[in-house]
Amino acid sequence: MPSLPAHQIFCGDKVLEHLRQSDGPQGRLIAGLLTNLAIWTHRHRSRQALARLESHELDDIGMTRRQARLEATKPFWRA
């Protein structure tokens, strides 16, 4: 998984900032969609990784197998 912030996976900070500050609503809409897409992708990948953790790794982060399974099965659009 990349070490960049989620919003930079699809688009750099300067591009998003330019879109947000554009005169028309289209730029803000596109910036919002790209940001949401990045967040959703990050959630999906993080939950996939959580589902693959071994029991001792879950112990290290203070989660039970049940908690990890509940989190990993959430849809990407739910925080």
C-alpha cells in the first residue's frame, strides 16, 4: 500500500486545491469525488489487510478476531 495520504493516491494536493477553488461547481464536485474515491480505496485496502492478520498480530493491535472480522466486512463507504 502506498505511504501517501489517501487523497494523493489519485490526485496531488495542488490539483485538488485548484479544483476546489475553481469558479464553477464542477471543479469542487470533481475534487470531492476524487477525495471520496481515495478514501474509499484506502478503507477497502486497509480492511483487506486487517482480514489477513494473524491472531498474534491482532493481539498486538488490541483487536479480537471477531472485531477484525466485523471491521473487515464493512462496506467501503461506511466509516
